[in-house]
Amino acid sequence: MTALWTAREAALATGGGVAPGASWSADGVSIDTRAVAPSDLFVALKGPRFDGHDFVATALSSGAAAAMVARPPSGADPARLLAVPDTLLGLEDLARAARARSAARIVAVTGSVGKTGTKEALAALLAGQGSTHASTGNLNNQIGMPLSLARMPAASRFGVFEIGMNHAGEIAPLSGILRPHVAVITTVEPVHIEHFPNIEAIADAKAEIFAGMSEDGIAILNADNPQFARLVLHAKSSNLKSIWSFGEARTAQARLLDVALDAQGSSVEAEILGRLVLFRLNLPGRHQVQNALAVLLAVAALGADIEMAAAGMATLSSVKGRGVTAEIAIARGVFTLIDESYNASPAAMRAAFAVLAMRRPAAGGRKIAVLGDMLELGKAAAADHAALAPDIVAAGIDYVFTAGPLMRHLADALPATRRGGHAESAADLAKLVSDSIGPGDIVLVKGSAGSRMGAVVAALHEKSNEAKGMRDAV
């Protein structure tokens, strides 16, 4: 197996220094000693609350092949160090070198919602057609994206990367490092709006993804989004010759012709670049259909097989915290948990309600939503939370539990008969929700990452252990 980085290659990539005769080689790149794997190159980054240089000894004793450092840590073996002036810049240089040495076709995905699911779907479907490297989890920021790229093996055929932002000016430098052949913008919504004067400014920030593309690159845009025309202008101003779109618009290169939605997913008929494509998507929600169209268009733009990818749509599964469904056994039966705890925005909330609306509880069961604050919505935050009430009623959701000061506005806007309970934090709400759930219930848990709704998810999973303990005690 070819090493990801040898001492010589890493030194040339970063302009760094290694000890004479250094012979280490690395099979991975890590920035966290808690996740460092044997034969990793550990990059000692300095942050506002930590300094990776303080953990170099731990990384090396855990099996790391070497460490990239800006200052030599006390007691470290010089033969296992790569010295650079700045480790973050060194990581970026390593990423640039990984990109330069590879012939992989690269796709970058951004958007207000749906970017991680779209990235994961692309990675899964392309993996069946060639060696595919993709960013893991949500490694999409100024550290995560270069880290993901630095991990890309030279022999990869495809590279799939997510780029995120919450301020203007964050995406352009990342695109410059990645230099994608294909850029997907899933949609533009008022997410992180507190950092922007208006939604048009969010569209402008998302369009920074074109900054690192050459004129033969392909932009893939949502034709049904109100910001479509603005994004097209940005793509043209970046001299991109190919601008493709997806959606229901008649001019879209990936056009939705018909869809049958159900609680488990969708049966889709679409026209992709003039070809009729039928596929089954086992991810529920109309928003997932839109993302699937973007995925198939990106597959085509990368030179992979559309029909093979369409057939693979039926095998896709939800990403952790983004719609994963579990059947949880409790004392008197089973309830269903839909975990959407990773993040939230008004658009994503409404999409989740629409999915819940299609579900049918078992006999005696109820549809229950457990909702945490949607963050970074700026001055409209209170009104945006309260405005969810009509959607909840229309979806036929029986009870709503809320956590956080912003969700108080939704609780107050709901009919009294639908209020399950409110607490100031997810941790405080968890027991109330857990005690209220019964057999046959379908429970949706959703909120922004900062609202920490994972505490509720954990408490609901624990109900299964409690039930097992009761059975074992009998």
C-alpha cells in the first residue's frame, strides 16, 4: 500500500524541514489526539482555547508517525517532526499538494441546507464507480476542508468535498485551495442571516464557491430557488461556460417530471440531460428529491454513469442527526424516533414537518415534535419561531415540546391543546419528553446544533435500556 505522505513529500509540499535521513511515512492526517490513528501525521494547530503543540507527545505515543509543528516540543524525537513556520498554513499547503498531484475529478458542495446529505449521497454513489475520497462528517470550514483534502490519496478517481460558511469571505479561499471541477449549490435560505444584511448577501457568499474554478468548470444550481438568477450572474462573472440547473423548471438540465411521495421515500421520474431516468429514493421528503436531482447532475458532470447512480439511490440512508429513524422498544411496545438533532432553520423545520405529516402512528400513538432553538436568525428570530405554528397544525402534529428562549415564541403561538411542555434547555426538557412518550408514538427531534437537542435523543434511546432493565428484573 502506498503511503499517503512520506517525510520527503510532506516537506516538499509545505516547505518545511525534517531531520536528515527522516524516513517516516504517514497513512493519514489528524489534528485531534483523541482520534489520532497509528501512522497519522499529527498537525499541531494552535487555537483560541488549545495549542496542539501541548499534545504532540501524546500523539506520538499513540502511534502517530510524525508531527507537523511550528516550534519543537520538549522531549519530542526530532526525527519524527516536520517543522513549518505556521501549522495552519502548513496544512493548507499539504492540501494544495494533494490536489496538485491527483487526477481526481473534484466536486464541491455548499448550500444553506442539504449540503452534507448531498455530499454523502455523491460519495456513496461514486464509490461504486471508482476510488472515491470524501470529507467526513462536517469537516467543511477553514480547517476541516483543507484537512479533508490533505487526506485524499493520489490515486483517487473522484473527490467529494463540502464547503460551509457563516460569514462572507469564508468560501472563496477554500475554493481556491480545492479548485473544484464541479460546484453544487443546493439552495439559498435565510440561514446564518444574523451575519448578513439580507438573503441576497447569503447568495453572494455561497457564490464564492466559483472563485477557485477554471472556465471549463460546471456550476450546478437550484432552478427553483428565488436566488437562482443571482447565482447564474455570479457563475457567468467567474467565466464559467457551463451552468446547469435542477428542479421543476422546464429549462433545468435535471428536471423533475413526476414524483410519488410516501413515508419511506419517493418514486421519481426525471429528465437528466435529455434522458428519462426513473429511480426510487428511500429518503423521505420532497427536499430530498431536489437534492437527488443535484446529485445525479453532478455525477454526469464528473463523467460517471447516471443510470448506475440512479439505481443506487434506493440504497442511500440518512446521515446521523439528519433524519435517522429508529424503532425503540419500551415497556409496553415500540415508538419511532426521527433524529434531526444536528441542525435547523425555518426551511429545514418545515421540510421535517412535511415528512412527519406523512407518517402514520401505530394504534394509540401520536405525532410528537420536540424542537430546540433555531440559531443565527438575527432580528427576525422570534417571528421566525412563532411562524412555524401554522405548519405544525397543517402537518397534523399532536404535541410539541420546546426547548430554549426562542422556542418559547413558538410555544406561545401554538394552540394550547398542542403544547406538550417547555424548558429553557434541551437537558431540562429531556426527562419531560422521555416520561411523556408512549407506544406507537412517532417522535421528531430537531434543533440547531447549538441547542444541543442530542440530549433529548440520548434520553429517548435510554428508554430502551430502562425497559430492558425492567424485563431483566422480572
